Amino acid sequence: MFGGFGLYVDDVFVAIITGDDLYLKTDEQTLANFTAAGGTQFCFTSRGKVQATRFWSAPAEAMDSPALMRPWAQLAFEAGLRARVKPKKKQRA
């Protein structure tokens, strides 16, 4: 689909790697953090159209520091948890 690799933590989709770049999952609750930090959105072209995703880069300084990356990875994990499809409740007959 996007020509990269998907990263999962305990069956939760949290990031993609494409080329040398890491993009973390965002949602409505976390997107502002990534944009405020100067992140860039991952987009790819499919069938001649640019497709924007909910994956954004973390700050450059976080890429070289596990301690600085941890809060960004946590935000991605939380966004991934919220994105999981919740099972529908069975209706009683």
C-alpha cells in the first residue's frame, strides 16, 4: 500500500517506516502535539492521487534519544488503541 513497514506493539498498529523515516500514528487527540512539534505528515501516491495518512514524524531530536522518543511513542500507542474497532454487542432476540 505505502511501500514501507508497519510497526505493532501488542497487536496495536503504532507506526510505519518508509525508507529511513519513521512516522507515528496520530488521531484527533494527539495530532496537535505532532504539528506543534514541527512534524511532517506521511503521504503517498496511489492511482495518481496523493493519499494523506494519520501518521506523522516525531521531532528530530527524539530520533536519537530513547528518553525523548518515549512520550511520542506513547501518544502513538494511545492513538492506536483508540483506533481499534470495538466489537459490536450481540443483540438479543
